[in-house]
Amino acid sequence: VISWKLEDVTIFNTLGALIGYYVLYDLFYATFHRILHFRSIYPYIHKHHHRQKAPSRGSLDAMNVHPIEFIIGEYIHLISIYFIPSHIITVIFFIISDGILASLNHTRADVDFLNLYSVRVHDVHHRMPESNYGQYTMLWDRLYGSYRPYNSVLDVKAD
């Protein structure tokens, strides 16, 4: 349920819902992303996105994906919004901030937010593709054992 009335804004349907969106989105996305790395699927859908070991062009590199991957990724946003009640302001902020964060993930910018979101952590995934499948948080990678910190790739050379 999405509330549209300004007087309905609460901490729960804004900040609480936003946190829920990111956690739920990354649950679905990290799982989907891991599936894209299966040997039977990777060369046909996700390999193109990984041609750059150190992406730096922001939105160009973030959206440089197969159409199937793009459509499913966008539907994961809708699924997250469907399951978590919120205010329309939260939905708008979630969609806009997702675009910004996905673009930042594909730059050389050193952005880190309270150790919850880090561009460097996604950069690790491009250098070590069997790790860090989450888009915005590494919660699920930490739980599934696929998390690798940035310092684990300091020896890996960018193409």
C-alpha cells in the first residue's frame, strides 16, 4: 500500500520503508545476480557487463547490461515496493537514489556511507566476479559467505 497524502508521512513509511526497500531489493537482486554468474547463463546474459574490470563511466557502465537483466532488475524494484507499505515520497526517493547509487557503483569515486554502502565493495565484484553480488548492501553476501573486502583485490590489476 502506497500512501499519497502528505499528512500520512511517518518515520515508518519513509525512513523505515526505505531501509526495508534496500534490504529486500538486495535479497532479490543478490540472488538474481548470483544466478547470472552460473556457467550456463553467464556467457549469454551477464558476461557483456563484466568486460570492464574497473568500470568508470557511471551510468553508461551501470546500464551496459543485457535487456533481460535490465528488465528483471527493474521489476525487482517493483517487487520491493509492492511488499513494503510506504509513502509515495519514499517510492520516488528509492527509485531516484537507486539510479544514483548504481551509477556511483560504476565510477572511480570513493563513496562510503556508514559501511553500509560502498562503491569500492561493488568494484571488488568486477575484479572478483564470484563475490559481492549485492547492489547496495553487502548484508546478503556476508550471510551467504560471498563477501570480499576491498583490500582483498589490491593485487588485482584493472584491464
